[in-house]
Amino acid sequence: MAKILIVEDEPGVVDLLRALLAAEQHTVEAFSSGQQALAALRVFKYDLVILDLKLPDLDGMEVCRQYRAHGGDAPIVMLTARGDVDDRASGLDAGADDYLAKPFHVKELSARVRALLRRPAARRADILVAGQLKLDLRTRTVEWTGRRVPLIPKEFDILAFLMRHEGEAFSAEQILERVWPSDASIQAVTIRTHIKNIRRKTEALGAATLIQHVRGLGYVFEASACSRS
Ligand code: CA
């Protein structure tokens, strides 16, 4: 028995999924908007998310990206239109684990759900640790050698995102796209300021430069820098 979140705006599909998953003894919750789903995902834990690609507000891809950027680790099945290979590729790229084309056969869905629920939670990481740096996604706190780093929420989000993608470089624009809602009226220069502040606050506690800037590529979180102090 698992707790499953359905994010889908077509009532017929929601009813079908509900009936099917309830018959398999799962606890089911459903939202018809991406924003509502993200709000629930921030507060509650689900074992699996079934996410429609075409939602009235944020699309499924964006929901997926934001959920993953904030450390969400539940497996995600993306519902797409049949045969849309591009959607599948970008869905998997955004952090979905599997996809299912609509209209789907109930047995097909059942099989995917069972397979994903059996999969060990490889991505499970409520607490990210790199050397002396510890970031807790549930309490949204960061510590360096056990001492609290006083980050504001956006600084925390950026650091969490970069830690989850350790060793990968992202430009300020890419960080903006991945960490902020797509309708945010925020500029790349703000990202640079936030990163400067993350550095200043961690260095004030004796850390080395945790986020490097690589010319032409962008910002990289270096776990190796976290063992020095
Ligand atoms: Ca839809």
C-alpha cells in the first residue's frame, strides 16, 4: 500500500486512476493544477506521483523540474500523448522515472506503478552531505562543521540545487530556469548576488569556496572543497 499523488486535469482520467489505485489498496490524492500539486509536494510525502504533461497552469515538465530541484525523490510517471517521443525524452530529462502514453490500458499502468514502487529509493536524500557541509531538505537548514549557515530561502534553494547536481556547471540563467517558477520576474543578476551571499556566509564560518565559477560554463558545486576548512 502506497500513498500516490495524481496530478491531472481531466476528470475522467482522474476517476479511472483513483478507482484502479484504490482497488490495489493505495491511498490516492488528486490535484488538477500544477501549482496545487507543488504546494502539496512541499508539505507531504508521497510514494509515487502520476503527473499529466498538459496541465492548465504549469506543465508537468515544470512541476517535475521544480519538485526535483527542491529535493523531491518520489518516483514520477509522466502521462503524455501517445507517440510523442519528444515529450518522453524531455520528461525523463526533467526528472521523470517513466512515462505512459494516453490512452493507456489499466494493466499497463498497474504494471508501471508496481515496478516503480518496488524500486529502491536511490534518489532518497532528505539530507545532503558533502564533507563538512550538511543540508537538510526537510528542515531547510544548512550547517558547516555543525554550525548553522544563515541562508535565506532562495540561497538555500540554489545551494540545494547545485549540491544535487554536484560537479555540473550551470549558468545563472540555467539556475534561474531550474529553481524558479517559469513566471518569476527575477533576473540572472539576482542569482549571482545570491551565490555571492552563499559564499560569504559559508566562508565566514571557515569554509573554502564551495561554489566555483567556471568561465564560459557557469557555477559548479565542488564537494571536494567541503573537506577543507
Ligand atoms: Ca491534461
